[in-house]
Amino acid sequence: MSDKISTVKFLCSQRRYCNDVYKADNGRYYVRSVVHNKYPDIISWHSGSPHSEGVEPDCPIKDGWTMRVIEENGQELFAETVYTHEYWDKGIAKKAHPFSWEEASI
């Protein structure tokens, strides 16, 4: 397996901030966010830091990293590979799966 893959599990929705929070087995947090509702096919991935109201996005994930999201049983749910977008800068990926609040409305 490539060393440019981070495997994470869904932790919680922070819908009021338009993001979902994920956690890796090593304890690191990651934040998957809406970039802009005008561009529904792209999202952003950042490392995250806990604070009093949840988990805040920090640094964008570097180009070429794949964020692999798994279910509790270890089965892969989806994967998104990060790149630099010409308008939105770093940490961008093509959206491969709905956000948690989008699934609830289907």
C-alpha cells in the first residue's frame, strides 16, 4: 500500500461549518469540507485540530495524498485524491461521496 494514503473513519458532522470530521487510527483528525456551493463536484481535505466547538481545519492535505474512508468493519466506503486546483489552491479533491447531511436528505 502506498505511503500516500491516509485511512480514516467518519467521526461526526459539523454541518453548521459545512464539513464532516474523520479520525485516523493514530488519533489524527481530518476535515472534509464544501469548497463553495457553486462548485458541488469539488471538496477540500485538511488536517484538523480539536477546539471547544468541534474540530477546526488546519493545513490542507498535500497533493497526491489519497484520503481513504472506511466503515467500522474496515470496508472502503470511498477514496478521494488531493490535488492543487487552479482557483481554489491546495487540498482539493473531486467529490466521490455525499457529505453526511446530504445522505440524510436522499
